[in-house]
Amino acid sequence: MLTSPTTPDPLAVIEGLRADVARLERVIQLKDEHFRLFCLHRFGPKSEKIDPAQLALLLQEASLTAGEVAQVAATAPAAAEKPAAQAKKPRAPHPGRGRLPETLERREEIIPCCPEDCACDKCGAERPIIGYETREELACTLPEFWIRVVKREKRGTHCLDEQGVATAPAPEQIVPKSMLSNEFIIDALTRKYKLHLPVYRQCAQLLEDHGIDLSRKTVTDAVLAAGDLLTAVSRAMCRELLAGGYIQADETPVPCQTGEKKGRNHQAYMWEYSRPGGIVIFDFRMGRGRDGPEKFLKGFRGKLQSDGYGAYAKLGEGIVYVGCMAHARRGFVEASKLAPLDRQPLEIIQIFTQLYAVEQDAKTAGLDPAKRQELRAERSAPVMAALKARILEIRKQILPGGKLASACDYTLGQWSRLQEYLGDGAVEIDNNWCEGAIRPLALGRKNWLHIGSPEAGPKVAAIASVVETCRRLDINLRTYLLDVLPGLGQRQTTEVSALTPTAWKAARAKIA
């Protein structure tokens, strides 16, 4: 006996279709959000300040309606309003035109009056000079190059043949027997790694302005030789950094040429380890794995502050991990840009603003770490508790997969690390000191494009470490290198420890 197939329940079919439609609408919503985020990263400003008018202009192709733009524009001034006391703050008087340095040589240039103005129209007598209209301007000439002919004196003997010839000692050179002087090598190094001017442009400028035709390889080899010497200084700086109890860490990609890949560069990385306002160390690695920080931080005991990248976890005993508030805040900033009409991310951003206001007050008052910790316990701790409660509440109300949900998940996942700063006034609220030290390297990377070989990576890292540390410590880079580099290769390890930028600056301060 044949049985007829059961007829599907119409209500069940309708419910299934509704579920499918809801799922597809969610997929479309997430795809649209991802497209908006791509537009922001590709075409939007890098600043995390939210400008609704500019956002609407950038995202015209990302399905923002005219009504949404009008509503955001109408609400923007209210969100940006300041208290009346701040709005009526008087403008500081203009300081006037700045005075050029008194240490510079003054060369007077007298411009005479026209010949018809030098004689009296009535009697024809010469009109007397009664003064000058004077102004000062900063002038310059092209750098001066010359050939230094080093002649070492040789002395013979007139009665003792076995005594031989005595020759004056050779001056210490960064590159022995090089055709480039110490000053020239340091100038080339400074131009490339501090002013971000690639060697090929330097050589082109020398040829065009001075008629000096230098091989790019000659200059590059000399600069890398200086970097090879500075690796010893970098190792000594590393020992200083690890001896402290607080390190910030971050990493950035750097293209590196290798023989294995033809037509494209290998993606290497510069890992940065630094102390706020102090030493900066760059460590070159061919990859982004945990082996890099694990090897560098071996034996370190203290607090390590970084973003949520997994390579910074489980690096050894004795390390306390500290999160970065700026990274947590950044997710909500992106969420607010993707959904300008959603008040939830803006509410969270406002709570973050309260935390940073405490830090600004501590900085303005010049508080030491102990006082800053007390201020955080009094004002920041309650705000942190309110922040967590609000994020948990919002997370329960939204679906997973979106940018706001991702920001909530990241912040909650990092929470134990984020609140570490409350218990130590010496620890910063975020990792911005570290990110600020990476920016010059990223700017230089856009100019010199890549590192020539894996062997050159550690040398470039040593140069970048010294350059950035000198910038932080307000040390004149040329003066420091000219004092340290010549003869550095003949020094013992114990002597190199006294040549790090921090030790060098302290020694100069004692002499002064």
C-alpha cells in the first residue's frame, strides 16, 4: 500500500523563510559594515577624532542616506559643545615675531638709495644718511665640501739603523682606510635614518649641487659599517632596558629583500621595546612569531605593556602583562564611525574620555608616580568599574560579528590587563609612547622602501635604536655619534656600557 507524502506545515515553512531572511539581512549588514570600515581605513583620516561631516563625505558610497547625514550634522554641534567657562577662555596674546638666534653670525648688507634720491633736488648737494630701515632674515648657502689630505709625519734615524722609521698614529676612522670621513658617514646616516632621505637621493643631490659623483654602494656600505659598530651599543642599551621593571612593546612590518623570493620582498618585522621617555630598542626579526619577544625578554621581570597580540602572552614567569587603553578605545571609535546614529559607542568613548582626563590632570599637576596612583584610585577606579558594567550591558543587547561587538569582546578580554595601570603610578594608561617611537621608522620605510638583506636588518635596527633614543633624551645625534663611533670597534664590552646615550648624557652633565 502506497503512502502519500506528508504535507509540510505552512506555518513552519513561513517561520523557516523568516529565519533565512533574518540571517541574510544580518549577513548583508555585516558586509556593509566591513565595506564602510574598509573605506575609513583606505580613504578616511588617521586621527581618531570623530567628525560627522567629514565622515558623511567619505562614506557616500557606503549607503549613508541623506536623512542620516542631516541628523548627524544636526547633533554634532551639541556633542562638541564645551562648558561656558572653557568657551569664554581669553585668547593668549600673540608673542610677536620671534628673534633669530644671537649665536649666528650677522653679515650686514647695505642697500643704497636710488641715485636720484641721493642728491638734493634744490641745491644738488649730497643728502646725508640719517639711519637705516633694518630687518633680519635667516640666510644659508649650500653645504661646503672639501678634501681632507691627511699627512702622517714619518721620522727616520741618523745613527741607529735598527730603530727604523717612526710614523704618526693614524686617526680613528669609522671605516678604516675609507675615502669617506667620519663626519660625512655620520651625516649620511643622520640624513637617512633621522631625516628619512634615502642614499640614492643623497648621491643625486651631491652630483647635482656639487659635482661629486659617489657610488651609492660606497655610501651604503659605510652607513651599514657604522650600524655594525652600533650593534654593540644597542646590546648595552638592551641590558639597561631589561634591568628596569617596566617595558612597552609593539611591532611594525618592514619589507626585506631576500634571494628566496624573486620579484617581491619578504615581510620582516621590527619589534620595539622601550621605556616611556627613555631607552628605545628595535629588534629585527624575519617573522612575527612569539620566538622574537620570547628571546628578547628572556630573564625580564616586571611589567610588559602591549596591545592584545597573542605573541606577547606566556613569555615567561615574572612578567605582569599590562593592556593598552588606546587600543580598547580605538574599536569603539571605529564602531561610531561605521554607525554615526548609534549612541552606544559614543557613550563608551565618553567614559574613556573621563579616564584620560584624570591622566591629563596628573600630568598638568606634575604628580610623581605615587601621587598619580592615589589620584587613579580616587577617580579612575570608579570610572573603570562603570565602563565594564556598561560594556557588559551593551554586549548583551547586540548580535555578534559586528564592529561594536568586536570592540566589546576585545575590551572585556583584555580587562585584567587594562586595569593593571590603576595599581602602579609609573605605568602609563596606554602604549602611545611606544607607538610614537615607531612612527619615524614607518615614515622612513616609505622613503627607503626596504631593507637590502636579512644581514642588514640588525644593523638598521641598531641605528634606529640609537636615533630614537637620542631624540627622546634630547641628545644631538651628530655630536653623540662623532664622539662614540670612531674607535668603537676596539673598545671592550665594559667600555661600551659607558657609551650608551643615557650613560653618555649623564657623563656630559657631570662635566658641565
